Amino acid sequence: MKKFLCWAAAAAFSVGQVISAQAAGVSLDIGQTGESTMVYRLGAQFDFSSSWFQSDVGRLTGYWDGAYTYWEGDEASSNHSLSFSPVFIYEFSGETVKPYVEAGIGVAFFENTELEDNDLGSSFQFEDRLGVGLRFSGQELGLRATHYSNAGLEQPNDGVEAYTLHYRLSF
């Protein structure tokens, strides 16, 4: 638990450094794993200061995402994780509503290596995500699939997937 709190403090410090430089947002994700464990994720996002490939169709942009996730389970199988990831978004053009697709690969640190009937092998995991959604009036609503795995660095490497409804408020 001490190691987990040290990572949390380091992540909070890093997030604080980024906040002063870029637009920010907060997000909430609610969903389930492939084995029906409830997942609750609270995140903070910091937009990239640039975009690429801008055209009449849309633009490529992104954000840094830091989050805390609670993996609900019985006393023996609940878990907590912290994650940090760059996320790239292709945002399609639109007047008031802008559809988007997103993808990102980052890192996550789990409190323990057991989740459901899965043995993650290590607390360190990679976080891969794909998502789709709509942006409107400083908000976004979407669906997201996220996979956690240690990429075979430790055995076993059962991994876990989460499928969530995503909401973000930008300010």
C-alpha cells in the first residue's frame, strides 16, 4: 500500500505541473469488465496545445489523461489503479456536435495483482484504449474499451478489459 501511495503522490504532483500550462477537463467512466466486475474511473485531462492534419473533414489532436479507477468486487477481489496515458483523438468537423474516435497507450499501476479470477502478474500494466463519441458545448459523451496487460514482462499475464460509458466536462 505504501508503494501505491507513493505513486499516487508522484502522479498528483505531475498533474499539478501540467494543469498550469493547458486546458483541462474532468471525466467519469462507468462500466464493466468482460467478467462483469463494475468499474468506476475518475480522470483529469490536459489537452495537447496543438493539432495536426487539420482539414474540412476534421483534425488530429489529443490530451494527457491521468485517472484513478476502482474495480468493484468482494473483499478479496476489489482493486484500485492509477493510470497515465497520452490519448490521440481524430475529431470530425461539425457545427455544434463533433464526432470523434480516440486511441491511446499508457501505463497503469494496480494496488494488487489479483482482479476477478485473473492474475495480472505484476502491479505495473500497460493501458490500451479505443473509444468513440461526441463532443458538444465543452462536454463529451462516448464509449470506451480499455485493455490492461503487462505485455508478458511478468508471468502470468492474464490481463483484463473494461467497457465503459465515458463523460467529460472541459473547462
